[in-house]
Amino acid sequence: MVAGLGCALPLLLGLFSGHPGFLWATVGAFQAAKANPLHRFGMLRMLLLIALGAASAGLGFWSATHPLVSLGLFAFYGLLLAWLQRYGTEAGKLGIGLAICLCLGQGQHGIGDFNNPQAIAMLFALGGLWVTLLAFGLRGMHGLRMWPYMPRLLSLLKVLRRRARRTPIRQWRMHALTYVLAAAFGGLIVTLAELPRGYWLTLAVFTTLQMDLQRSVVRAIQASLGILGAAAILIYMGHSLADPPMMVMILLPLVMLSRAFQAHHYGLFVLQTTLSFVLLAETLAQDWGLPQLRLVNASIGVGVAVATTVLVYLLRRLAARIALRKAGPGADRNDSVTP
């Protein structure tokens, strides 16, 4: 209910006024609605999602005209996502949400005449605060405290540290290198080529990386084809409708269902969240006459993610082979017995 009402108001205002700023209020509302207000730490998480999401969207929009800034920013967010994934699924969900906001901020640059990153961050925050107001009302209806007790920081840090130790550091370094390279290449391509709707490319990069491509070649091919198929279905639906009022009518029930049946599995959550954000960003679009542009961007993004994963895998195999060769002669000398 909170997600539906929170996204409905800015969407309807954007539909009737035609102002592009309401798009960012809608995205901020959906970002805030991902937190459960009835949970013990739900309100704290909601405010964290709003603040970090607004900063990410504003930074992405600002970096769209600076190739080096875009390269460094996307590399940092790739590293941040890999780092957060060490601390569990919930931290990884926070990281992918911030990466999506960054991609939307960069990809929306040049669309319309709205070119102020500070205003974008503020509108994002206003949409999130509107959902926060609804969440406070929902907590009041259930007889809960308006502001719950704060968590113990030391206990939280101990739990996160214990969770991080489960992942071997060498394995995580290769994982982080894949994320950094793929995200940096994706952000740089969008900026240098000045691709319109560039978030189709960068979102495809981040989404493909979440599918554990390093397990096997077959899994990588299946994940890539699945993501391209989902993108093609979305593009076909948007091109067939190409009517903002009809898309708003279809989207609002989908947003409510997406929040009511939020996936617990990390990979399914990433797909569900990415599709929802893309639908929100494309609801009021007026350029659905160019569906091939979106499909090409998504294909390039999947290709970048797969190519980077293969490159890092080959580098890891090469490093392991070199280490084995260096250890071989030393091991032979140690094993030899002199009379």
C-alpha cells in the first residue's frame, strides 16, 4: 500500500503536468518503499536508502559529461557493491539499489531540459520523504513507536565482521576486480559515446554481474540470454503501448505487487528491482519510436559484463599457473633426500 500510494502521486503529477522532475520523485518514492516500515529497523533503513539514493542519482547525472569522473565513479560503485556483498544479502541489496540510482542519474542526462543535479537529488529525496510520511502513518495504525529503538553499533559491527570472514579474501579480490572493471567500462562507454537512455547499458552490466557468471560457461550464456530476453520483452511492451496514461495504469498495480511479493533470493531480487526501476523511468517516455536504441544498449551492457568476467577468469588461471610453476622447483628441492 505504501509503495502504491507513494509512487502514484508523483506519477500522476508528472503525467498531468509533463514536468520531468516528477520522474525523480517517483524513483525516490520507490527506493524508499523497498524498506519495510513495520520492521524494527525499517525506518532507519528507509532514511538511509533515501539519502544515499539521492546522492547517487545526483552524482550520476553530474558525471554524465565528464568521462574520467564517470570512469572513476562507476569503478567506485562497482567496488562498493562488491564490498557490501561480503556482509550478506541485505547489504548487497543496498549496494545494488545505489548502483541502479547511479545508472539512472547518468542515463537520464540530456533527456528533456532538466539539467541540475542538485535539483534531481532534492526531488529524489522529496519523493522518498513522501513515502516516509506514509510509513509513519502506517506505524501509527499498527500502534508502533513512531521512531524505533536504535541498534547497538558494536553488536552490528561484530555480526558484519563475522559474516565477512566467511568469504576468502583472494576470491573476493577477483570478484571485486570484475565488478570494478565492468562498471568502469560501462560508465565510460555511455559517456564517451553520449548514448541516450544509457542506463539500459549500465543496468545490464550490473544485473548480469549478479548472476554468478564465473560458475560455468553454460550458466553465463543462460543468464545473458535471460537478461536480454527480459529487456526485449520490456522494450516490446513499451513500443506497443507507447501511451503514458496506459503505462501508468499498468505500472501502479505492478509496483504494488512487486513490493508485496518482494523476492528473498538475491538474484531474483536484483531482477525484480531492476525491472521495476526501468519501468518507472520509462513510464513517461516519449521516444518509444526508437526501440532498437534500448535493445542495442542492453546488448552492449551484457557483452561488457560477460567479456570482463571471462578476462578476469583468464587472469586468475594465468596467475595460478605462474604460482604453481614457481612453487614447483622449490617443492622438488625440499622433497629430495641427499645420502
